Amino acid sequence: MLRSAVEQEIRDLIRKDGRITFAQFMQTCLYSPSGGFYSARDNGINTHFGTSSMTHPVFGALIAQQLKQMWRLLGEPPVFHVIEVGAGDGALAQSIVDACRRLPPRFAQAICYVAADYEPGWPQSPDHALGWAGETGDRISPGRQDPASGIQRVKTEGLQAFRKIVGCILCNELIDNFPVHRFAIKGGRVKEVFVTTEGGKLTEVLDEPSSHRIEERLTSLGLALPEGYRGEVNLGIEDWTSQLSSALDRGFVITIDYGQLATDLYSLQNTQGTLVCFNRHTISSDPYEHIGHQDITCQVDFTSLMRAGERHGLVTVGYTLQSQFLTNLGFSSFLDALQEQDMSAARMELSRIAMMTLVNPDEYGDFKVLAQVKGNGLETDLLGFQDQEP
Ligand SMILES: C[S@@+](CC[C@H](N)C(=O)[O-])C[C@H]1O[C@@H](n2cnc3c(N)ncnc32)[C@H](O)[C@@H]1O
């Protein structure tokens, strides 16, 4: 049977150690340089799934309104960094920068937008491999931006290369792609799900957890999980929040993703976990098919994200539904303005439908938005988080 290079890599890892954690399996499937889903980006990720960023530019235009308030709260600095991590094909970056150009010129000129991704989905350019010295801050400056797009594109994993950011670090649908450990409750104890082979087939086996942090996380959340319960633990968020804190000198973090507070996530609604896979807009729960050719994702545990933030000096100042966030930022006025635009009735209707997807509770409207801050005097009401009700 012809196997993909990624599947062969996974089998080689298993042969070496007898088994691998699910997190290692997911890491390889998504990010292996020899053809992981995000490394290869065959046919572009939008052939497999959509995101709010790809749905309608009003998503970015509304986030621009929130960024403008953040710039004011920071005292209107002449350079306001916006670092978007996991920027994908750059759709959100472009719609935010375009919208900022229509806002007051002093704000528009201050914006210094960096779209960062592990494996960017945009064409190669000389800026593509731009590193970040991190010492003086001059590697990120308005002069470094591509003049046409107004965006500086950086290939990087996480935020390790960034320092002294004054502004906002932003991500949409990043954390749900961090590799997760899977667990099951067996005999009243937490066991970890490992991936191995049996009779030539990839299969799962339960054993003692590979890290004490898995059980510690579940214990710290005070969960009473019944026998047979299966779920996932995202340990990567600890390192991620530490990176956020080191990169951010003063400012905000906005995280947008699907997920829930821990009590809802690890509830009887989800007794088999929340891991799902996307291949060509088809959803499945089988990560062992289409290896390297499908996305693997998991709902975000926002309680653990907030707590990790608190441990690293990031104070939670807002947590709400995406529908509420966008409504607070003026969604309905953008919807009204659509009527004034010079376009055919059919295009207008298509545009309206796409916009509504962003706030529909059965679609992106149920996503969550988390705001965290670092720096004195910033713990104030943000426009997008008034009347918070997640
Ligand atoms: C689901 S896509 C979201 C793309 C985009 N944010 C959007 O809204 O359309 C996740 C993106 O995060 C990137 N990514 C995942 N882990 C990353 C990391 N540690 N550092 C940088 N980028 C990462 C992937 O390469 C991918 O482009």
C-alpha cells in the first residue's frame, strides 16, 4: 500500500519507541516538514474548511475598531504593533489593515501589522524569512511593511522571536490547532491514549500518562469525570502564554477560537472529547484517515487559557461570544451600510448572508473571544466586551 511520507514518519516513530503520544501524532500530521497538513497546504487550507477571516472582511473591520480603542488606552503611541499569529493566508491581516486605513490618519499611521505563521500561506517574498532580533524593536517598524499591503509577513513558530511589543497580539483559530494529549478514565484513574500499530494498522492503546501535567490539569479544574470518559488536554497553552508574556511589553492579547469554559468543555455533553478532523469541508472524528491531508482540531479550554495567562502576568479583562463581541463593535451599523453600497441585489444578498454567518449562534457566532492585558492602567472596559455573556 502506498503511504504518505507523513504516515511513514509516524510509523517510523512508533517502530522506534513502540508507541507515541497522540500529541506527537497530531504534531506530525499537521506540521511535519515532510508534508504535514499545514506545512504542505495542498490546494490551500480553504479547500478544507472556512474561518471567520475568510468569510467576510467586516470581521477585520470590526476588530480594527477594537484596536483603535486599545491604541487610545495605550496613550496613542506613534508605533502600535499588531502581531497576528497563525495568520494563515493573511485574509484577516488584509481586512484589518484596509479598515485601519479608513480610520483617523494618526491611528492608521501608527499601526505596524505583522502577520506571522509557522508555514505562511502567502507567496514567498524577500520578507518571508525575516527574523526578529528582538533587542531594539527596529525589526518591526512601519518601514518594514510591504507598502502595497501594509503588512509585514514573518515566518515563525509562535512568538519566540518577538520582544518589546507595545500593542496587541491577536490570533484567530490558532489554539485549537495546538497538539493535544488525549486521555480516558479507566478503573477510576486517568490513562493516556497512545498511538501504536497492530497488525499493520494504526491503533490506540491506554497506559500511564506520559506527563504528570495531564492529571494535574484535570485535578486543578476540579472535574469529576465518569468511567469511560474521554477527552483532550492542551498542554501547549502553558508555553504559549509564557511566550505571550515575554513578547508583550505593554498591551493586549485577543484570542478568538471555538471552545468553552472547562466546566462546559469537560461535561457530559462531550463524553468522547471534542476532537474533530476536516477534509474538503467534510467533518469526521477519525484522525487516522487522510493522514497529512486533513486538519485535526480540538475545542479550546478557555479556563485553562485564562489561568495560564494569570500565572504569566496576563490579566483577563474580557470573555464573550463572538456574536456579542462583533455586535458591541458595531456589527449592525456595518450591516445597514451594506444597503448603501453600489452593488447588484444578488451580490448584496450574498454579502449579507456571509456577514450573518459571523454572528449566527450555530456558526461563528458561538466562538469565544478572550481579552487579556499586561501593563498598569489597561484593566478597563474594552468596547467589544460590554454586556459579556459567554
Ligand atoms: C486554522 S488556521 C487559521 C488561519 C487564520 N488565522 C484564519 O483565521 O483563517 C491555523 C493557522 O495557525 C498556524 N499555526 C499553528 N501553530 C502555529 C504556531 N505555533 N506558530 C505560528 N503559526 C501556527 C497554521 O500554520 C495555520 O496557518
